Amino acid sequence: MLRCEVCTEAWQALFGFYCRQQQALIVEEAAQEEFLGSVGFCPSHCWMLVGFSSPKGLSATYPKLMEKVATQLNSFLGRSGDEAGEGLRDLLRQRAQCAACGTQAQVVSQTVLRIRGDLNCGHGGNDASISLCLHHLQSVLMGLDAGRASTLLRAHAERAARAAVDMHGYAFKFDALRRDLIIKPEHAAYRDALVLLAGERNLASLPMTDRV
């Protein structure tokens, strides 16, 4: 089963971040101030928080932020629509400081640099063991010589071709009512194709923040 190494590392880091953050946002003043300063999290990471919290936890986390938003919106009263819109845009720009984005970007950068460094040192440069989505493949390729880049590209091209063959096999056997003959790789082929194209499902809707 295809699994992007960079996506996996980023998801594990975000999982740990949210497990710590949901409690910190309730009891730690520093975490609360950071949360207020960035107007919460970016939209994607905001909805991810819901999966790690409860209605009670969220109801304890968001009141101060909602009070800040109410104050900001009231401050725009009496302005033209254009002026109010600019003011709201300035408020939303603060989301660029999303702490979850920062955590994700840092881990992605570190993991890409580690994989690239291992390849440049000859660790894994002659095999096809490294598995990446296309987005993180592009990041790792930058800075590799032609030989190591070719090894990585060839391995991922073979995975893409294999997924295509297996999906054809699955669809043919399914339509021919020979579902008992569908083999395990054919069952997983569509998932491997999506991971290669879009990254791991847990991160697919999140910003692909690479600071490499």
C-alpha cells in the first residue's frame, strides 16, 4: 500500500499538536494569546481541531476569539462597504500565523531535507523504497543529481503504472461478476492512485506548506 513518507510525518506531528493544543487552549494563557493573535487557525486546521475536541471543549476554547471578532466587526460600523471589507481582510490576514500551519510546515521541511540528504549521501539512492505523493516528490527532487532523481522518478512512475493496471483489473473483474478473483493489490489500487496524486487523506484538504 502506497504511503507518502512526508505526509505521514506531517500527520503524526499534527496529531501530537492537537492532542496538546486542545487542553492548552483552555488552561494556558500563552496558548490562548497566540490563538487570539492568529484569529484561531486557518480554515482547514480549524475544522481539523473539531475532530480532536468535543462540543464542550470547543465551547471553552472559542468564547474569547468570538468576543474579539464581535469587537472588530463593531469597529467597522459607519464605514463604507469597501472600508469595512479592507478592515476584515486585515483581520483575516492574521491567519497566516496559524500555529498548526507552522507545525506542519516545519515537519514537512525537516522530513523533505532528511530524505533528500539520505539520497544525496547514497542511503536509499539505489532502491525504490522511498514512497511520496507527487507534491512531496517534487520537493525532494529539488537538489538531487540526475542519477538519484532518475531512480526516484522511475520508482514512482512504476507505482503509477502498477496502480493503473490494478485498477483496470479491479474494474474488469467487478463488471464481469468475477469479484472473487479480485486480488488485494487491485482492491487497494484506487487508494494508491489517490495518495500519489493528492497525498494522504488526512492532509489532502490542508495547505501543502513546504518551507524548504
